[in-house]
Amino acid sequence: MPVDILLDENFELQFAEGDFVFGESTYEHQRALLLADKGEIKLFPKNGVGARRYLEHAAPEELAREIRQEFFADGMNVQKIKIDENLEIDIEADYGD
């Protein structure tokens, strides 16, 4: 379970009492990987799912495969990926202990 500086829904840093907010960050790592296109993460340019690209062509099996590969490469154990007809994504994945 990774602990990191937390971000809000707009990827802005969270602050409390004049300091960064720290907490469990698996969801934030997943969200960042899902939304980032390859090349957007400066230190790791080969990482990122680029989920927005899959909105242009409904290919849930391709999106699920890309998610599974990226999460695995990041060290996560993926138990379940479900993508419905509206391309809403339900993921069960964690870093294990």
C-alpha cells in the first residue's frame, strides 16, 4: 500500500494546516496511469494508458489489455477489470503487501 502526497480530483496538491496531505495513494496512481498518454510522464515516457484515445473507438477489450499491462508494469496485482458499454471502468487492483 503506497503512501504519497495526495491530489484532488483536478490533480492539484492537497493541503491541510499549511502542509501537504499524505495518505494511501493507489487510486491516484491508477487514475494517473489511466489518463496519461505515453510520453506525458517525463521520467517514464513509455508509461500511460491514454484512456481518452479509446473513447474514439469503442474497443473495451483493447482498453482492458492496455490497463492490465500498464498496471502490471507499475507493480500492481490486477484482480478484475470490467468495462461496460458506456466505457465506464471498474478496476480491482492493488500493490499487494
